[in-house]
Amino acid sequence: MSTMANIKKNDTVRVITGKDKGKTGKVLRVITDTEKVVIENVNVYKKHQKQGQNREAGIVDKAMPIHISNVRAICPKCAKATSFRRKVLSDGKRVRFCRACGETIE
């Protein structure tokens, strides 16, 4: 579960395995129960949708979840796909930091 806390919504991530290997995108949603993330324009499938009260019928593209172990966060400072770690500052505040360059992320 420690990996779950280090990738958050709106982080930029790169897929490292699977059919979408090498693609990057922004995290739209983190699903903590199954340890999965939904990334925009990654792992997109066609969904045949019935007409509803507030939607039209047709075929729509839907971003499906991908397991969190198959993605690496991209550091905004050094632009490398790396893992984030947590540390406690002297004032007691917990922050994330890049493992490659050592810069704090928050």
C-alpha cells in the first residue's frame, strides 16, 4: 500500500509495461481498493452505450483502470520517470520527494 500514497490525482505518469508501454498521461482517478489508476488517453476501450435520460446512444471511448505497479511517476523538476518517496521535514510535515534528483514535489 505504500505505492498507493505516492501517486496522486493530477500527477503525470508513464506506463512501463503492457500494450500502452511508453505512453504518458495525467492521473484522472486513483482506486485504492484495487490499487489501480485511471490515466487519460491510456488503456482506452470502446463502450457500446444505451441511451439514457442524460446521454445519447452510441459507441464511446472509455479510459479503463491500469494497475499502479505498471506506471511510474514523472518528476516535474528533472522530467525522469521515477518513484516518489516520502520524508518528514523538521517541522513535522510529510512531503513527497523524487528519488532521482531529491527535490520535494509538493
